[in-house]
Amino acid sequence: MKLYLVQHGEAVGKDVDPERPLSDQGAREVAALAAFLKGAGIRVERVWHSGKLRAEQTAQTLATAVLPGGVPAKIRGINPKDPVD
């Protein structure tokens, strides 16, 4: 089994948008990564993301490139301060 961990792309500051979506730069970087993975023939069975908007946007871009069906899933327990148990 291979596990790929990807952090969300660069987000805008809270002062710009409290939901902190991807910045234009972040969206471009994620798109470039998605294109690279697709070009390398990477396919995955699942793409998961936390409930954060920037993570969801990142997951959707990546899922479109590497996940059959292209639909990522939101899961609990993967935010930075979530308990590890």
C-alpha cells in the first residue's frame, strides 16, 4: 500500500477571508501538482480532506486528476489539533 500525504496549497490570510480559501498562487501550485501526478500515472482509491475550505479545494483538484470518479471525501480527525486516539 502506498500513502500519499499532501498539505493544502497556500491560503489567503484571515484578514482577506476568514474561511481562508486557496490563494491564486496556492490554486496554481495544487493544479501543477495534480498535473504532475496525473502525468506520472498515479491513481488512488481515495482522497480525504478535513473540513477546511482550503483542504477541500486542494482535495478536489487532486481528486479530479488521480481518483476515478473524482470525488474526495471529508473525514473527521485530521485537523492539526485533533486528538490522535
